Amino acid sequence: MGDLSKRSTIYFEPEIHQALRVKAATTHQSVSEVVNEAVRMALREDQEDLNAVTQRSTEPTLSYEELLDDLKSNGKL
């Protein structure tokens, strides 16, 4: 970890903590490194989701009722 790292207290369920410790040991990383990478991955996924929503914002919307009507008219319901 770099000199600019921040300390935080996180409470894990015992089973999750054990799994983190095992993963850290088997990958030759610290628990902090494993957690930081997991958080980075989650944040990247969030950014990808937000980008997809932005790209699709101009697509026409269909209400739930309209969807059901469409499925029924096409013999799917």
C-alpha cells in the first residue's frame, strides 16, 4: 500500500473474514489488498452500468402494462 493509504475499520461476518484471510494467504496478498481490489472491481462495474444507462437513455421506454399487452398479442402469454 502507498503512503497515502487511509485506515478504516470494517466489520466482517466471521465466515467472510475467514474466506478473506484464506484468499489473501493463497494469493500472497494482504487482506487489505484483496478488499481494495474487490472494491475497485465493484466500482468499475458501477461505472460500466452507469455508462450503459447513459448510452441507452434515448431508447424508447415501454411500460410494464405495454410489455404484457405485447407479449399477449404475440402469443407469448
